[in-house]
Amino acid sequence: MRYSWLPLVGALLAPGALPAQQAFSPQSPQIPAVPQAGQPAVTLDPAHNRLDALLIRWANEMSHVQSLEATIVRTTKDKTFGDTEIAQGMARYLKPDMASVRLDFASRPGKFEQYVWSGNALYEFRPQDKLLRVHALPPRPAGQLSDDSFVSFIFGMKAEEVKRRYDMRLAKENENWAYIYIYPRYPGDKVDFQRAELVLNSKTMMPRRLWFEQPNKNEITWDLPRVATGLPLDKNLFVRPPAPAGWRTEMAPKITDSQPQGQAVPPRVIRPQG
């Protein structure tokens, strides 16, 4: 099972574009885990390529992050209906594999999105159904992130892997910000987005903004006005959360290599709820 890193970069956790019934096996063939035969090797030249230097520095900075808390604002523009929806909230991360996000909608009181990762499970709050859905996550070697987990890009993926998997271009840079254009190379990523722009803080390498365009032309922007690292976050923030009063709890079916097509599986990317 994989969680697309791209929306995550903007605010740890973010929506993708897959319909609810889309299913992938844990070892999705759409995104090769290693370079394929005939594919040129990826080399980095930080001395002569500014983008390479930034990618290496970004990967290095992220590898040292032990905890993170970010204020997030997500703006979704629906190009079909001309609607714009804004949600605000907080995202937290605790190394190696604990995270949470909560978004509330000012224009629709009572509507929210919330997810909690506890390392071995994902807890998905679905207020429209009064349902807390629990997804069991596959095991991984001790001390390692899964090859394509929801935090693998920000806190684990190497600069070479990033450059192999995505077509990345440095648009511009100044003393405060670096602007990077990102385009997917593989079909499995192209269903999530078709182009994106990531803005990094030139001093800290923390993400400041992520804009991306989905295949249906909808646009999603994540703003991070505040990002703090090194905070003493309590692990209890990421343990199994209780279901709100009047809700039911449901275990989602486990995904396996032989998962029947069309069967409900843990979400591959986190997407806005209707």
C-alpha cells in the first residue's frame, strides 16, 4: 500500500484524486521500486546543479526532524462548478511513523476531516457516516519506513529516488524561498496529480506552500503559515482515538497481494470527504 507523498509535502497529509473504489496492491507495478532495465541512472551533481543541491539539503534536513507541528490552510478550487472551499487545522508528526491531521470547515459548521496514524494503523474519521474506520497497516522492518509509506518521501526517500520518480525543475529562488515545479513520471502518480509547485523556506527547508493540479483540473493549495520542529509531542496524541458519541467503529478489510479487484482497501491517498 502506498500513500502519495506529494500532497503530504504541503501539510503532511492531504487529498489526492482517486475515486473511492480505486484499489492497488501493496506492490503496485505502476511505480517501479527500482530503476528498470534501459532506464538511465539518476546522478546528482550538487556542485553544478542548484536543484540537486536543494534536494540533497532538503532530504538531509528532513532526516533530522524528530517531531513537527504545522498550522495548515487548504484551499480547494472545483473547476467544474466554480466552487472554492477552505479548511483550516493542524498537522503533527512524531518520528518514525506517527502523525495526525484535523481540518475544520468554517463555512460548514460540524464538517471536519481527521486522520490519525499510530504506526501500525490508520484511523479515518468519517463524520458524514458517523464512522471511525480503522485500517491495519502492513508491517515493516524495525526502524524502517515502508518503501512507499505516507511519510517515506518527506522523512525517508533519498534525493536520487525523488529525482528518478518525478520530473522536478527549479523555477526560481531567492534568499527566502525556493520554488520547485514537479511533474509525475509514472501512471500511479499521474492519477494523483498532473503538475505541482512546491515552495520551500530557503533557510529551514520546511515546506511553506504546495499547489497542485489534479487530472480533473481541480486545484488544491496548502499553506503552512507556521511550522515548528523539535517539539516534545506526547505519543498519546497518536494512540487509538475514541469514536465520538453515537459513532460506530469499523475495521477495514486488510489488503493483500491477492486483493480482489474492487474490494474496499485502506486509502492510497487521503482525499477530501464529501
